[in-house]
Amino acid sequence: MSEVKKKNNRNTWALLREGLKHLVLHNGWLKLIAILISVVLWAGLISQDETITRDKSFQNVRVSVIGTEVMKNNGFILATNLDGLTADFTAAVPQKQYEAATASVYNVRVDLSRINQSGPQEIQLDKSFSNVYGKVTSITPSSITVDVEDYTIRPRIPVSAKLYGHEPDGFRYELACTPTTFTIRGPASVVNDVAYARAYIAADDIEWSEGDNYTAFPFKLYNIAGVEIDSSRMSITSDNNIEADSVIVSYKIRPVKDFSTKDLVTIKGKTQNGYKVSDVKIYPETIKVSDISEILDQMDTLYLEKNTVSVTGAKESFSEKIEIVKPSDDSYISNNTITVSVEIVPADEP
């Protein structure tokens, strides 16, 4: 019985071998093509199936920061610098989009609009979802801790300009700024410390010739002690709410002329009997006047409100101030008055 069974098995294997041989030798290349087409069709069907995804990882992807304006409107501002914040994440990408999927199609972000108090705050990174490229399944780090400060606004911060270095002899300058004030916004800890804004101008940066000039110069913020304040976390705007990083400085340059006060005043009258004028002194001895050349060229001496001092009846020394008359409304004079000091002594003194 066993011999018959073995013989049947041998016959079965022989038939299989003959069948495979016939399959290969009779139109085998057509059959191979059919198999290849079947494989391609199967692969195509698999790639079009949206339910089949592959994990794709991305490293050092820039994280978007949103909601900063909403946070400011709520009275808060970020004290932590999030520039350059990156994260690593993995996305479940549909098979047919695997090669096309790049980090830029996923909007990984941190939303600051939900912040409602100051101090350290832990914020979750939002995972992105794309109808085309799938969803982010994991992200590292999943959250960040940031410092939050109260947000404040201060208007009317005064702006000025100051020259350093030495101007050439024979010239005088006047500096003025536009705008004259700034509004600053930012963390209360630094905004409340600001006292003024100032543009420092090197004397070598100015063309020293008579006339009016206008140039934009950068400025910095300072506290009451004159120490510079870091303005990187603040917004600085002019009165018309335009962001400002410089100030227009107008500098008026005029020639200067020196005038002696000697012999400008005449002493008249007689002292009280038994007394005499011992000495007359005028202070200051020199007055500087600045104006346009046409006016200075016509001036040979200072113009005084009066040029006489009376000693009638005087028996003791005295001083009198005399006002200097400006040659024009735009003139600058180093002193508005001169002081005439008259020394009165007894007539019998030498």
C-alpha cells in the first residue's frame, strides 16, 4: 500500500514540474510582462490610497511666532527672544505625497495670544495638519517656557542732539531736532527707565560753513543718569506713529565776532562833595556776537541800551547793568548785559 502512495506522490511532482516547464517555455515573455504590469498596477493603487501613510522626519525647522499683537493688546509683551526658535518633528505623510512633502508645508508655530499674565509661562507648540501632506504626529520640544512682562506706552519722550568734539574758531552752531518727542512702547521694566533720546554728532561730521543744514542722525535712549538703555525690545515712533530709528537734526551755523566792552560807557555827573571816582570797570571785557555775515560786517561796536552812567551825588561804590541791544532778532550774544562797576572813594585818598 505504501509503495502505491509513494508512486502517486512521484507522479504528482512530475506533473507539477511539467506544468511549470510548459508555463515558462510556452509564451513565457508574455507571461512575465503580465506579471510586471500587475506589480506596477498594484504599486500604483497602493500609492493612491490616502489611508496609507509613511512617517517623515524634519530637523531644525523654524517655528513661527504668532499672536504678539493680541498679547500686546492684552497688556503683555514677551521678554524672551524667540528669534531662531526651531523644532524637530515627524509627519504622517500620504504615500503619494511622500517625496513632495517638505518642512515648509507644515506650519509649526507657537501662539502667544493665549497669554493672560506676566511671569514665566509654558506654551505648547501647535502641531500642524495639512489635507494634502498629512499631520504632524510628534514634535520636539513639545513646549517652551518664556518670560512675560507688562506692556506699557510712554509718550512725549524728549529728543535732543549734542555735539562732541571741538568746532572751529569763529563759528557758532545751533542744533534742533525733528521730531522733538518720541512715543516708546515695550516692557515696563525698561520703558519706565527711559528719560530722553539723544543724537550725538561728531564735530568732524559737520560741514563748517555759514548756512542751515539738515541731516538724519541715529539716536539712542538714556536714563536719568545718562546711561544708555537697550532699545531692541522697544518700539519707538514719532507723533504721527511712524517707526523711527533716526532723527532729523537741523544745524544752523553762523560766524562769530568778538567786541571789546572797553570805552563803551561814559561816566557823567559829579559825585558828592568830598568824594571822587577812583576806577571804572566793565564786565565782561569781551562780548561774542553771532549773526549772518552781512550784519556782522556792518558792526564796529556793540549797541547798548544806553552808553552813559551817572555818578551825580554818589558817595559810595556801585554797579549798574546795561542791556546790550541785539543787532537782529536772530542774533546771538554771549551776554545780554554788561556790568559797569564804579569805585567811589573819599577825595583825600590817593
